[in-house]
Amino acid sequence: MNYADAVRYLLSLGRELAAPTQAAAAKFDLENSTRLAERLGRPDRAYPSAHIAGTNGKGSTAAFLEAILRRAGLRTGLYTSPHLERINERIRIAGEELSDEAFAAAFTRLYVLIEELLASGGLRAHPTYFECLTAMAFEAFAREHVEFAVIETGLGGRLDATNILTPAVALLTRMDFDHENFLGHSLAEIAAEKAGILKAGVPVVVAPQPPEARAVILRRAGELGCPVVETAEVFHVEREWLESGRARALVTERASGRKFELAPRLPGRFQLQNALSAVAAARLLQTRGLRIPDEALAGGVAAAEWPGRLEQLQSSPAVFLDGAHNPGAARELAAFWEENFAGRRIWLVYGALRDKAVDEIAGVLFPRAAQVILTEPRTARALSARRLGEITAHHAAEAQVVPDAEAALERALAGAAPEDAVFITGSLYLVGQVRQFWKSRASAMAR
């Protein structure tokens, strides 16, 4: 099967939040993931791994840790979701996306195996889109002889397709409300689902949490005998400052007294916490025999890239892409505005999916924007721009509805003065769509 056919087939299965029957299969057991892994020879056990769950910051934390390990000279695998522009982004080896040829070959091997299992009764239902991609990633990493893999959960943790792993270290980023229909309607319920990635005796790095979530995590870790490293306990931030929207910090490791400076290239003060979680995991891996020079800690953090999260496209007017798709992420974006754009007019291009807390997000962001342009990403899960306006426009001083996302961006750019800022946010699907459009737009203007 060629690349185009492989992608088309995968998309036909449904995305992470698929049709109800597929979502139920993914949510209520790990049977498909386990069966596929067993028939593939348990590729997830061919290399040590880190497993990351949480509400916000999973992808950035994964990017930081992978960059640290690659800086240390290790051949790395990185599995993340969702993608912005191309499905290959989800599976990276040594920092590079899986090639189209390798992607097609991995899917073809999996497709043959799935057909055999379905025919023999070895699978009760066809694996979902995410189950297939997870199996492909695990198998590709084994085939390519990665020395360490960093794995981000998709949705939740306890019943996520990635949770067949027994990692060397688990990481839990900050918990907040998102996907409540799947994960629960309280922070305690959400934390219980995310903490489902913990395995007996496996150490866990825990970012600062709301008290309700922290209590659940620590209780579960205690039940399983998991050593707990809370970043707020092991690191002391001596000094913190901003440079061009990027946070910098002088940090002391309390146990050793070692001082180091963290300077992520990713904008936003919140990235310091994601970087500290990655550093804490790397330090744990050092104690367990993984050769990671101290230089790789700060060096990896400084080198890490993670597109679509406060990604700046131009400076006059400033244009940023940011996937602030839940209330916690919206609060972080609002803090970024207050720290870096106080007194400047903000043009907000906002589009969201139907299952998101759009009224709460709008209540955080819209009053801070001079102009809000409501749009919609090109996906079946999108909330229509018209309906979005009906729900949220009352939060905005000025709001207009432009359903076509590319036209919405052009509207903002036409109205923004050089000293203004334009932010495209609300959905990573929207961010990916606009990012792709921006590249073609820049290419056309260059001709």
C-alpha cells in the first residue's frame, strides 16, 4: 500500500475521538493494543521509554525530554499527537519525521496483520485510528533501533492505547478540565484517569498540580510503590525573567546544590515548568544508568522545538499560532498577553471543536482582545463559526464571523496596524490549517 492509500485508510477509521462505537472500544479496554503488540513481537519492550500524560504541556514536555536525550547522543523515538499538518509528524526518529515510504511500509505490515487477526477471530473489532498509529510507532521504533522512546498519551491515560507500556519513567503534567465526557467532570476523576499510566515501582515525575489532582496522584503512586519526584520539591527557581517573550530561569537542584540556567526557545512562562519536568525525568534516568551528560540538560531544553504553541510567524504586526483549546491553556495565553502585549491591540482569530468549553475559554480571552474574528477549522468536529458566535460573541468588545479560516486571517492582517498582534487559536486543527496556509501564502508572495 502506498503512502496516500495508507493515510486515506487510517483517516477512514476515525480520529482520536471517533464514532461512538470506536470511541467505546478505545475507552473501555486495551485489548486491541495488546493483541497487536503481541503479534508484532512486543516492540514496545525493545527500548526503554518515558510515558507522559496530563492535560496541558504533554507535547512540550515530550519535546524537551526528547531533545535532551538526543543531545546526549541517544537515538530517540518520539510519539505525539495530534499532528498539525502531516500525519508523519506524530512518529519521529532521531528528530526526523518518519518518511512517507517508511510510514507506508509500517502501515502495510500492520494492515496485513489486522486482516489476519480479524479473519481468525483474534480481534473482536477493527483497531481505531489511534490504536493503529500507536502500534505503527512502537514497531517503527523497534525496527529503527531507537535507544530511548518518549511517548505521549492521546486521550486520558488509563485506557489510552499507549498504556501497554512499562516505561523507565512516567511524567504527569498539570491537570485541568478537558474531554470531560470521556475523563470525568472533576479534577479528581480526570487525575485518576491520567494517573492510570503509573506502573508498579516505576518512578513518576509530577508537575505542580491543583490540590485535588495532586492528592489522587500521590495516593495512586503510593498504592503502586512508585517513587515520586515533584518538580516543585526538587528544584528551586532562584531567579526568573523574560527575554522577548521567552522565559529564562536560574535553577538550583535542592539535593545536590547544582545550579543551571534554563533558556527554552519556546515562548511562554509556562514552558519553564514543562522544561523542569523534562530535566527531572532526565536526572532520574541518569541515576538509573542512562548516560546523559549534564550539558545535555540545558542544551536540550534550549534546542527543543514544538510548533503551533505560541509559534511566531512574523513581527509587524506580530502573528502567533497557539493551540489554546481548553480553559487552562487559555489562561496561560492570557498571561502571555499581559506579560508581553500590555497596551497593544490584539486581533484574535478563534475557532474551536464542538466538545470544547468555548464559553469559558471565550470568557478568559475575548475581553482582552480588541477584535475577535470567529471562524472554524476544516474538520467534521468543528463548531460552526455562526454557532460559535451565538455562544461566545457577548464576551467580545468587537466580534465578527468569518467561517473560512484563511479569509479570517486575511481579515485580521488587513485590519491590524504594524504595532498590533494577531493570534490564531482555539483548536490545533485550526492552527495546523492556518500554518499550512501561511507557508503557501509566503511562497506566493515571494514569487
